[in-house]
Amino acid sequence: MPRRCELTGTTPRSGHNVSHSNRKTHRTFDVNLQNATFYSDALGCAVGLRVTTRAIRTVQKVGGLDSYLVKTADAKLPPEGLKLKHRVKKALRGKRPQAARA
């Protein structure tokens, strides 16, 4: 299982530990991944994702998984997020109100 957020695409980064004597040793800054379940109104079901804590906060701030995916540009989403976005958009197209179709 890759260490990558399924909504933001965040991956581990690398850098240095710097001691008091200014010696630099290699280290990695791992991503804070959590298993989270978001409810999608468009799909009508819960979607389990492996996302960063920052992504969880962003989804809550924007107003839910559906609005986050619709508002986020395709270039900023990883492949898993794009697949989910297309599923949500397809479901939203089918759920348009009758008055809006006329």
C-alpha cells in the first residue's frame, strides 16, 4: 500500500536531521495518513479513504466530500481522487432536479 494521500496526493518528503554541531544526516518526513470514512450524498454511500489529517480538515471546511471533489482542479487530484470525482460528477448529473432540465 503506497504511502500517499488519496485526495491530495501528498507523499513522504526527505530532508536532514541537523545536530547542534551542524552535522546533517538523512531522514524522511512521513505523511500522517489515517483511514477515514466520508459520506457521499451524490453516491448515497460511505467511501473509505486513506487520507492525511490535513485533507480531513479541508474536506470538513469545504462542506463534505462531494463539494471538495467538485471544487478541486483535476490537476491537483491523484488518480484515485480523479476516479472518485468522475463517479461523483456522474451521479450528480443524474440527480438534477426536474425543473432545471427544462
